[in-house]
Amino acid sequence: MVHHASDEAHQARHGARLNAGAVTAEEAAEQAAALERGRLLFASECRFFFAAQQLEGLPDVAGPEIAFAGRSNVGKSSLINALVGHKALARASSQPGRTKQLNFFDLGGRLTLVDMPGYGFALAAKSVKEDWQGLMFAFLRGRPTLRRVVLLFDARVEVKTNDNETMDLLDRAAVTYQLVLTKADAVKPHVLARKEAEIAELARKHPAAYPFVLTTSSETLDGIPALRASLAELAGAAA
Ligand SMILES: Nc1nc2c(ncn2[C@@H]2O[C@H](COP(=O)(O)OP(=O)(O)O)[C@@H](O)[C@H]2O)c(=O)[nH]1
Ligand SMILES: [Mg+2]
């Protein structure tokens, strides 16, 4: 099978298959290989190397970057920890709104993971809120090495206006993004199925969004190998 690494449509189909299960033996083999590439990448050393509080203070652009975005408390830090297999690399917090900076993690020298400040935290002072939301949007719009945004949705929470605003911004900036459902373990199967359908419909409506949705749990690790495989397609070559 010809592998078009740069072909987004191919990646989308590929991702959909990772989620939906293989059809042919050839696809099963390709799927297993993709999962293995993801496993290997995320088994490499991951280290925090930079925190930015303002746009002037970003690290120099280098290799490919993936940003994790979404509302406060949606599970961004927990998802990064689950992906890299650390319990506490990215600081997960039960106090929403604590991460008001961009945190950069280097994964094996091949991929940079960026933990974004959450949006939609009503209790932050308005000026503080505008500061870091401004930083977040400026980063999403203007970072040349940003290859993909993973936009998270909590399976237990309604889609809100600021989720739609973020998707509109990413569409306008033509930043490709992937919708990921978090906390699959926290809802009943019929609620999860309804939520998956709702988020898949959102993905179809937004031109810069991949037309498939990955469902994950940082508790049970459901969906984590598939997300690793999907992100590994963007990583640089092994040193
Ligand atoms: N049940 C369940 N809880 C989760 C999951 N992921 C995160 N949480 C909880 O949700 C809260 C917010 O998570 P955190 O990663 O700090 O969210 P962030 O603000 O987006 O970085 C914490 O109390 C986590 O323990 C998950 O997959 N399942
Ligand atoms: Mg966080």
C-alpha cells in the first residue's frame, strides 16, 4: 500500500480505521504497524522544557508541535500524562484554571507536546482571563511549527460557545485539528454513543477538523494507543 504521509485525507481515513477496526489483512497489518510506531514514539523519554506566559517568550521554533486545547478541566494534562505513561508529568489539577501558561514537552527529540491553558474558566479575573486566552489564540493562529491541535471535549459536558469559537478560529487560521472525547469511563455507554455522534457531527461541519473523532479515557487508557498512532504520523525522524 502506498503511504502518503502528507496526505491529510489519507491520515483521516487511516485514523478512522484505527478507531473502527481493520477490514482487510493488509489494513490490519498497516494498523498494527501504526499502533507500534505510536507505542514506540510515546515510550521514548518525555521531558518538560519550557513554560511560556507571553507570546514574546515562546521557545524557538524547531520540530513539529502538537497542542492540546480545550476547556478548563476537560482533561488536557491527564491525557498528556496518559499518552506518555507518566502519572504526573503534565500537572493535572482538580482546580480548574490553574494552568495559565503554555507548557512545552519534548518527546524523544521528535515531537513537541504543548499543554495549553484551558478556556472557559469563569472564575478567573477578566483581565487575567483575556491575557492567557489572548496568548492561546495568538499561539494557535501564528505558530509556524504547529502541526495539529488536539481539541478535547469532556464526555460529561455540553459543547459550549467557547468550544465553537475555538473551532471557528482554527478553521479561519487553517490549523488542522482533531476532536478527541475525554473521560469515556465517566459516562454510561448510551450517553457516550450519543456524545460521539454529536462530536462527529461537529467535526463534519468544520472544514479544518478531521472528519473522525477519537474517544479516550485517561483512567482506563481506552483510545490512547490509537491517539498515539495518529500523532506519531506527525513526528520527526528518529535520531
Ligand atoms: N474519570 C475520569 N476523570 C478524568 C479523566 N481525565 C481527567 N479526569 C479528571 O478531570 C479533572 C481535570 O483533569 P485535568 O487533566 O487537570 O484537566 P485540564 O484542566 O484540561 O488539564 C481531574 O480531576 C482529572 O482527574 C478521565 O479520563 N476519566
Ligand atoms: Mg491542565
